[in-house]
Amino acid sequence: MHEFKRGSLTDPLPAAAADEHVTPLMHAGGARIERIVSHGQASPPGFWYDQDRDEWVLVVSGRGVLAFADGRRETLEPGDWICLPAGCRHRVEETHSPTVWLAVHLPRADT
Amino acid sequence: MHEFKRGSLTDPLPAAAADEHVTPLMHAGGARIERIVSHGQASPPGFWYDQDRDEWVLVVSGRGVLAFADGRRETLEPGDWICLPAGCRHRVEETHSPTVWLAVHLPRADT
């Protein structure tokens, strides 16, 4: 009981594959934490994420470019985070290989 | 509406001070994400964190040592994460200066 669990986001890294690697790390009360490893993947042309919950994303290593429905592009380097509120349409425009992301999916706001 | 917000965990870093720097980054639905910057701080002697919610912690840069009530010590380097379930008594034994932590406080489990 009350046992901790530990790991590393960057060691080892999975080998490059056709799809991104998504590793669930923890979840509780509607919140979910996962590691995503990209090897050059991008969202399919014309695809937009349009989520019903807030998401918080960090680039741990590598580099990723997000594009937004209003035309803006945001390049994220290691240490850079972005908060994507529910309904903020976005796509992954490009990723360096490898790029390690940390994604925190937040529960629906309780207010 | 649906506006994203971005920042960096590591640039700039606050100057060393007597206390750790805690910066709230995002919260929703009982979950809370924060950055903690330590400059050598440790928990007071004999103090134990004993939380009623799960916490997930990542060392982004630097190094931190956690101690547990059963005598174990865990050293966390950059990229290392640890999941501290509710009721897992722990303390910060030592920190490198500076150490950047990411802490995700999860909501109470809904099951």
C-alpha cells in the first residue's frame, strides 16, 4: 500500500515506428498523464484535434511544431509547455525524431 | 476564447532564495500542475509529506533525492518521474541547485 512507482521519460526510448508511441503513466479522478514519443510523425493533412477537455503539453526533448486553426504556428523546444484549452483546434505540424512529449489531460472543469 | 497559453519550465529560472519557487501553471477539475524550482532546499528535519491525493513528479533539470518512511531513498535525475500515491509518506532529502520539478496533483480517484 502507498507504494511509489518510478520511471524515466527518456531512458530507454522506443525505436522509431510508423506510429507515435503513447505510454500511459498515471491516471486518477479523470486526469491522465502520458508520454508520447514521436519520430517525425505529424497529424494527417486536414486533421484537427478538437478536444472536450483541457490538455497541458511539455516538450521534454526534441522539437515539435503545433499549428492552430487561425494559422498560427508554435515551435516547442525542450522545456517549453503549452496549455491547450478544450475547443482549441490544433494539429501537430512536424516533429523532430525523436521528440519526447509529456501530455496531461485534465478533467472537465468542476465549476 | 480557446486561446492557448505557453511558457518555459527552464527559461528564465528564478534566482536562488530562502524558499523554493512554486509557479502554478494550470488547473482544472481538481487537478493542478505546477513548476517548483529548488536551490538546495530540503524538507525540515522530521517533516513528512502525507497527502490525501496522488501526486506525479518529474525532475526536469538538476537532481533531487526523496526519502520515504520505510527508509528508502530515491535519487531523481533529469527525465526521471515518480508517482506518489496518496498516503505515501515522503520528504525531500536534498536538491541540487537549481533543480526544476514538475508536479501534477491529481484529483481524488472517482472510483
